[in-house]
Amino acid sequence: MANQPQASDNAQRYWARTSGLMWTVLAVWFVFSFAIHFFVKSLNTIVIGGFPLGFYMAAQGSLIIFVILIFWYAHRQNSIDEEFGVSED
């Protein structure tokens, strides 16, 4: 019975770290899914490699960010799992 509060505290800290990571990923996803595209006309004044930035972000930039975000999320969640001893082999 004495071990129960420590396990509950550990689970709460684990969930706090996991949910913090989830909200961070959700915020980045929102920015690159919606916020960037709301400002596409003003972003088109910036040209990178011959293409307007708004077009680039809509065509490829957001997709590249999403792939990077997936790998970053998996790595961070793996680190959190290892820290709290719930990782898979």
C-alpha cells in the first residue's frame, strides 16, 4: 500500500509530460495546417528559389514539416517512455 501514492505520482508526471508533448505537436500542426495558409497572400511577397513562399508552404513546405514532426514526436515520446520505464523493446 505504501508504494501506491508513488506509482500514482509517477503516472501523473508521465501523463503531464505526454500531454505537454501532444499539445506542442498539435500547436505546430495547427500553425502549418491553417495559420500559414491564412497569410498566403502576404507570404507570396517573399520569393525563395523562384517560388513565392505562400505557394511553397502550401505545395511542399507544410508536408515536409509534417514528416519531420512525426519523427520528432516519435523520438520525444520514446524518450519520455524510457524515462518513466514504460518503453517497449
